[in-house]
Amino acid sequence: MTWTPCPDPVIGDRATTNAIETLIIPRAVDLGEMVVRRALPSTKRQMVGPFIFFDQMGPAEFLTDQGIDVRPHPHINLATLTYLFQGEILHRDSLGTEQAIQPGAVNWMRAGRGIVHSERTAEERKRNGQRLFGIQTWMALPEAQEESDPAFLHIGADALPVVEADGVTARLIAGRAFGEVSPLKTASETLYADVVLAAGSKFPVDAAYEERALYTLKGSIEIGGDVFEAGQLVVLRAGDAITVSALADAQFMLFGGAPMEGPRYIWWNFVSSRLERIEAAKEEWARGRFDTVPGDEADFIPLPTLRDAPKRATGGVVYP
């Protein structure tokens, strides 16, 4: 996805248990064809582990001849990960990749020194319509790997480990957990899982990863006597082993990992540890110096006309 403005909502404070460090209510924007809810970055928290951007797409119902149409746009110094629950998205990039993603699979794209991609609904899907629901995240790269070569990897749903026990079904997208190892090789220590709980079941979250969070998708969960509904990001306190209880059938994303060496600058679709690198990327895109997307060369998103300079987020921050 590309960056779109999402103003912060006005919310009240919420008392939480000692296991909860921060509660974030996503910002929502209606794009017309669907609503996107952005949980990261936030004025309360820039990153959880390497995750610097966390968007819920939909759920949305596309009728005949409708779909998403994200034109070619650039990224630098980050990796994107797209994961769907419903529907399909066609990814094309400047490496020559053309890959449709379907539920339970992973599209992972390392931008490194620079990549361009588009995300659209394929014509055959538009003819029949579809329901679309998914998560897209961006992961900051360690400073030593920010200028690495761009790369793309698709992992089918059947290749990701799935653990089922006592009313819990967990698909491991990245990292080590539940006695399993994901085939996705990320740039830094990363945890990412899709967890579904039957009503009344319990799910232990150990403290093996320094930074962890839950993003609730469906149902109600309880942590230490506090209840969280769908559409909330719950950042867990480091070092605490907690148990998540399902008050009703529930689903959440468990994610996190090792913290980055420091905060990142972010402007539009550019993320970097160096302000001057973002300024250079802006100039390169404006002058047409990025590679084009084969099969999608005729279209692109122009560099936004924005007065906001790139910001390094440690608290309050303005994003384009």
C-alpha cells in the first residue's frame, strides 16, 4: 500500500493491567472502496520490534468491476509484508515480479536501496467481485541492511507452520514460536503469527521476544481481567509472560521482535535511519530515476506536494 493521511481520533485514557504497556486505537480513513485502519506508527509508539507500519485493510465488499488500484510507487530502507484473510491482490514490482497473493500466504518485499511496486485487483477478479480483508505491515531494516539489494519472496499458505491445540489455531508467519520455525527469513529477529481462539480457550504468550503486541481482529479477549475488543493494538510489557483468554470466538495478530538500533525517519513511503537518504529518495522519484514496473510502466503516483519534513518519531510526530 502507499501512504494516505489518517488523522488521530480523540480517545479517553484506559486503565490497563501491569502486563499492558500501551493501548492504541487505530486511526481510520475511508478510501471510498474500503476503510483502512492504521495502528502504527502512532503518537504513542513508533515501532514494535521492526514493525513500523501496521494497516488493517477492510473487510470490504467489492462489487462487479470494482477493486483496489494502487499505482506504482517507491519504497526504500524497509521491507513490506502483505497477509490476507479474504480476497486476492496482484503484486507487480520493478524486479519483474508478478505475484497474486491469496489468504494465508505471504508476499514479502525488501525495498533495500529502492524498489517500485503496484497493488491492484486483477481483471478477472474485478469481473466477479470479491471480499477483501487483510493486514499490510512495513518492517524497518537494520541500519547495516538498509541499502541492501531489493528482493521479493512469496510463501504459499501450505508452507507456513500451523499449530492446533485446545481451541487454538496459530499460523506462524515469521520467527520461532510454538515449537515451529517459519520459512520466512527476515532481516532481524521477528515474531509474527495469526492466532484464532475458540470461545473459552486460552493462549500463553511467553517473553522470549523483547517487544510484543497483539492486534485484535475479531471477538473479545481478556488479559489479566481487562477486556479488549476488535480493532485495538495492545503493546505488552517486556518480560511479562501473559495469558490471553477468549471471551468469544476471537482472532488476533501477535507480532514483535528485537528493537531497532534507534528510531526511523518516515515520509510518505520512505523509511530510513538517515534524513538525508529520504531527501535523496524524494529527489530520485521526482526526477524519474527509480526503475519502472514491467507491465505497469505507464502509471505511477507522483511525489506528494507536502510541506511536512521527514520526522523522527519518538512521540508526537506529523506524517504525510
